[in-house]
Amino acid sequence: MGHILTEEQQGLVELVRDFASKVVKPHVKEFDETGEFPLELLKQAFDMGLHMLEIPEKFGGAGLSNVTNAIVFEELAKVDAGFAISLVTSFVALRAVLLCGNDQQKQQFADIIAPGAFAGFCLTEPNSGSDAGSIRATAIKAGDEYVINGSKTFVTNGEFASVYVVFASTDKSKGSKGISAFIVERDRPGIMVGKHENKMGLRLSNTSDVAFNKVRVPASALIGNEGDGFKIAMATLNISRAFVGTLAVGIMQSAIDESVKYIKERKQFGKPIAEFQAVQMILADMEIQCEAARQLVKSAMVLMDAHDPCIREGSITKTFCGDAVVKVTTDAVQLFGGYGVSKEYPVEKLMRDSKVFQIFEGTNQIQRLTIARDMLK
């Protein structure tokens, strides 16, 4: 089961697996405890070109398929999903530009990222989460510029990003139809980064507030047309929702691998607990959830590679993977018994990392509404 890999994919998987296990894994526990952003480790990922995988060859990237990228990032997520999402988030911002930007904007964005840089996706606000259409940030036209004001929250890579895709209202009277999207370089005057969130999980990723105070950008920073912003955000998230599922699969696979190892070694009543049917049933359910999630991700990636908007499928994939990863990691803790909640063992961290997959990229409750509404059209 899983994937039948091409020779190229197999080579990439082995390269990333070797990097993740030898370079990243020895430091995961330390960075998880401190909450520090592993910048030096991520620079080594840049040296490997892992930040350029999704950028088309035309603009200097590797131009790999979504299917291949998902396989690669599952490997990274097996070691640490927070580390993986630091790279994936740059792709989220990139997708908004690739979907609706012009060639000049695509090249500009790629050129900023190429030397080894992060990007941030600035949509969520303190009072605007699931209701993305109610954002308060504004972008007012002033001659041949826009002046952006507003605060964004839960911005992954917020502190370290060199470029942001920012969503702001250019016409409050139009509601969600008045939202526009902009490419905003970090070095523009008026950008202020808030504190890094002390999160429960994904602690190797940076999450912070970003405030824009009279930030001026040229009119050429507008992605698409005025009022296209909400559509751009939703089209971007349709893709990203499916893609984060691959990180959930990586976490699940890690939980399964650790559980198999542990139950073979742990003895009760004179024999390994792996021999007890009750334990075997839990383990089998974990594998069922993981493999079903992996195949949903693969199916969604195939659709995305065929330029399908992936609205319903993206929500299905995100919801299933988000719920499954919480269940699988909880079961892993159960198999470890009392040791499962100890920081000396790996599964409590996996359980902490898993919870946000039911929340970010749109809560699973919102995803269910999206699925139902699409069904009823």
C-alpha cells in the first residue's frame, strides 16, 4: 500500500529521509522544549532546494508535481511537522501568486524566495478567523500606490518572512467582494512583527502577529484585480487544505512506527503486549486511518495536478486527515500507557502536534459546511 514511486521520486524520498533523520531529528526534542525557530536547520533545507520544489521551472524552481511534493513533505513531517510546515507555508503564499498573479509577480516572488527566504500568508485577523470575509485591514488607493493598515494574527513564518501575501479591503461597502490581495515585501516601512506564539504543538514553526501601519506598496503589488482577494484566498486554501493532509499523514506514520516498536518491547503478563488482540485491534485501526488519509491526499494531489479547483475534495481530505491524526496519535498514547504522557517518550509530542490540524486552514466544522454546500448545489 502507500505509493508506487518512480525512480525520481524514490531518489527524492531517500534524500529527504536521510536529511530529516540525520540533520533534523537529533534537534527536535530541544527545539520542541524551547519553542525556538530552527533557522540554521532550515537554511540547510534551503541549500537542498526544498523551498523551490513547487515553483515552476519557468521561474527558477524545480516545478515538481503536487503528488511528488506531497510524498517529499510526508517524509519531513514524519520527523517534525512543524519543521515541514515552515517550508510548506511559503508554498501557500506562492500559490496565491501562481493562481492569479501575472508573470512579473510570479518571477518577483520566486526571486525573493530563491536565495533562501520564507513567505507568509496574511489572512486571519484577531476578530476574523472562520469568517474570512469580515477582515478589517484596509488598502486605500493613493495615486499609484496602496496604503495598507491592519493587523494579522497566527501568521506562520510571520517573524522570518521576507515577503507576505496580504489580504485587505479596498472597498468596505462590498464586504467580501471588496477584499483584494497584495504582495508586500518585509522591508517596507510600517511593518511590525508581534510576539511569537507559545504554542501547544508544531513548536518548531514560527507563528506571530504582523501589523501593517501605513504600509505603502505600488499598484503593481495588487494580485489580480481589486475585489479578487476573497476568491484568491479561497482558491489558495482549497489547494493548501489538501496539502496539509500530507503532514498529518507523516505524523500518523511516525505514531504508528513508534507504537509498533514499543508494543514489541513492552511486556505484561509474561509476554509482549503486541501479542494481545486488544492491542492489535488498536494498531490495525491506526493503520487503516493512516492509509486511508494517505490515499485521499494522493487523490487530491492528482486532481490538483490536473488543475481541478479541488473544492469539495480539498475539504474532504483536510477534514478526514485532521480528525484521523488526532485519533491515531491519541491511540498511540493509549498504547504507551502511562509512558505515553511522559515527555521522555515521543508520542505525547505527536499528539500535541496533531490538534491544530482540526483548526488551521479552516476548522473541520467549516469544512463540513463547505462539503455539504457543494453537494447541494
